[in-house]
Amino acid sequence: MFSSHSPSDSSSRPQNTMAKFSPHQLSNPRANVFILVNLGCEMLYVIDQRLKAQQIAQDKSMQVIHDVTTVLLEPKFIDSLLNGSKHNNAQLLTAEHCKFMLNDIATCSLMRLDEQSMAKLWNLMTVVYKWQLFVSRHQHHLLEITFRHLEAVNRLYPDAKRHMLIDFTKNTLLDFWNACGEEAQLSIYQTNRAWLQCFNTKISLLIRLGFQAMDGSFIKEVDQEYFADFVQTAGDNIYVKSAEQQQRERELEREPNRMDQLAAQLNIHSSGSVDDLQPINARQFQQQFEQAFGSVLFDEPSSSSSTDCEFVQLQPTTPSSSSSEAAMAMSRGSTLNQNLLDLYSKMP
């Protein structure tokens, strides 16, 4: 938990400035595995939301999530990232390399992404992960965020094989992290933060929650009761948490209606002057706001449950090719893994 460190403890002081770190410390290649795993888990969150929104059959949705998870966390792939980052000539992954890898991983199953949807998916992954590190206060929070990502992915259509894979990944990353030492851990943490600095896309979900300003910057303190919960659970599935928060808000909005119904049953009538003092309906105000500024912030009219995921369109394989795709699903994972390993080995 982010609150586990005492404010008086010097080790828990905010690590918000990167000015005191050298360029070498902000480009530590040992950060590669954390960048890829955390962004990959964010990618799985969005894919899961879109599978549900597009009403894809559960068996196919399960296969997509399982296939992508298996390729992302393939032990040989994770080992290649860890071992490759220890070489003297190892380099930090560029955004282009990382995006290329994750695009291949995202399309390793029965679903496809067009270029526009992949761009939207990339913006969601990077900016949400950037916010998670923005609200973090210590290098060890990076490991906590990574583990929450993995645990949340484990809850997407859980099964024994995926559970073992995720446990193995957590143990591997924990061993790697502990072997790095405090100085290297801080460098890995700051490298993750520095790597994400160039991503400033406005995300409607973060704006609705009050976490992101209209200029794309993040807001340090949000005067909402739910803010602390989102901060303490950074790395968890923000789309699920946001939906739960919206459900609570809708329930609170229904409370006045219940009181009105009770008043009507008791024949209690309010006067016109009292009507003028009724509180603003927050949901109605939000919808009016989005309609007024939709062309600036949102690519299409937003509903009360909009999370930005609706802009990512998953494309099922065509019926004529679905049978062959299904037959190749098991073999493609290993082939793709080898391609990714080859790509990493050829990096300068």
C-alpha cells in the first residue's frame, strides 16, 4: 500500500523531481521489463472492456484474454528482457520498439486492431500508467503497481494455468528487483517515469474522475472521497473501478427520488421557491458539459459510462478464416514469442 511508509520516513519522501538524476540513471535498460509488463496489463484491461462492450461470445473472449496473457508473460520472453538488460551494451526500449511488440502481442489471438484503434489503445496504456507513477511516492511502489496489474489480469477469466504463469512472473520480477539493490531500484523507477514523460494525451476517463486537467497535466490533489482509494490501488483495473464508482453515484442520485416518492405518499408538496433551491444534478451537468466540449475532448458523443475504451475497436477474424485461425492459435504463440526474442536480440 502506498500509505505503508511514514511521512516522517526519509525513504517515503516524494520522488517527483528527476532533475538530480543523470541521463544514464534515467535510461536504465533494466526498466524494460517493467515498462512492457505494466503497459501489457493495461492493454489487457482495455481489450477485456472492448470484448464485453462488443458482446463477443464468452468462449472467444476467454481465448483472446488467455492467448494475450500467455504471450505477454511467456517465461522465455520475460527472461530475455531481464537477461538482455544486464548486458554492458543493453539499451532502454524506445517507444517505437515497445509499441511494435505490444501490437504483435495484442493481435496474437483471434482479434485484430486497425491502426487507429491501436493508436487509441497506446494512448490509454501509456497515459494511465503514467498517472499511476505520478501518484506514487517511492521506488518500491513500482513493484506494488506491477503486482496489482498482474493480480488484476489474473482475475480476467481465471484458470489454473494462467494463475501459475502470473505467480511465476511475480516471483521472477521480485527476485530480479531484490537483486538490483536500492540504487538500481531507484534508477529503474525513475526511468519508468522519465520514459512516460512525452505522453500527454487527454483521457476522458481521467478527466471525468478529476485526475487530469484540460491541458493534459495531472492534478496532484483531487477533492473527492474516491481519490485516495484510486491512489492506494494504482495498477488495479481502473475501468472496473470507475464503473463501480459510477454505480455508487447513480445509487446516490436515486436517493432523492426515493424521498420524493415518500413525500408524495405522505402528500407533502414543496413550494416553487423551494424548487429553485434544488441542488444541481451532477450527472446531467456532466452530460451537458461533454456535449458542449465534445469536439475538443472526445472523439464521439459520450455516454455516462464512457471510458475512452469505446474508441478501440476489436475486429474478429472473418468467418472464412476463423477455423484456420483457431487451429493455429496454439502454435502461433510460440512463433510470436520467438519473433519477439529475435527482435530484442537484434536491438542495438
